[in-house]
Amino acid sequence: MENLKVLFTEEQIQNRIREVANEMNDFYKGEEICAICVLKGAVMFATDLIRCLNMPMQLEFIRLSSYNNSHKSSGKVHAVDISLPDLNDKNVLIIEDIVDTGLTAQFLLDFIKANFHTKSTKFCSLLDKKIARVNDVEPDYYCFEVGDKFLVGYGLDESGYSRNLPYIGYKE
């Protein structure tokens, strides 16, 4: 991408991930978890995060969509693939790239609550864009709060591109 400004460097991201993982390690105290990565945006964050977690875990992947190649949420969540194993009586950790409107987060939390009786359900997001929130859903864990910019890199994309950048940036 042209004229991209760095918001968070690779070093800042990795340091903050370790801090958040330590909070989770303290919370779970070695109990088994089922981590659910929301594809495609959260894949880089999820892989770096789970390498810092010290407990037995399953890793599952789901695909949800609300952007449809746009810079703004469509306001509707489309479940592309939400196949999950039995999560009853399990500690569930949902890993997402960004919570902005909160619609995707709420959809997923409601889906899990309606279909499973988990031991615990926690939501972790790399980025928290509170300024864009249309409901009262809040992540249990997040790395950075961000303002109202369209962000790319470290899993976040623009029309499928820029996910591979090791940092998070924006256009001015």
C-alpha cells in the first residue's frame, strides 16, 4: 500500500501479545481451553498468541464476514463456516482481529451461548475500536485500543491484500 503510516510496530505488537498472554495464563492456571480463531484476519494474531499460552488447548477456525471487501461493516454478519466441536463444559477463548461495531463479536457470543454450555467463554481481540461500537459488547482481553482509521497489516486486509505486513498501518 502506498503512503502507509505505521501505527503499531512488529515489536510493539509482540510485546503486547506477551503481556495479554500472561494475563490469560494467570486466569486459566493451566486449565485446558478451546481457542477459536476467526478467519481470516485473526490468524497471525492467534498463532502468535497461542504460542505464548501455557495450557493444553484445541485450536479451531471459523469464518465470519461483515465487510464484503469494503472499508465499513455491512451491518450484517454472514457465517461462512461456523463448524465447531462440542464446546460443552470447556473453557472457550475466541480470538478476533478487531472489534469495531461489535456485531460480529455479539453474533459469535450469542451463537456459542445458544448452542453450548461452556465452562467459560472469553473474547480476545488484537484491536478494540470502541469509537465504532453500536452495541455494548466488550472484549475480555485486547492488545490495543484504536481510533477511527481503516487499518491494515498483521492479518488485517484491504480487499485481501496487506495481511502479510508484520506491523499495523493506515493511510493518511
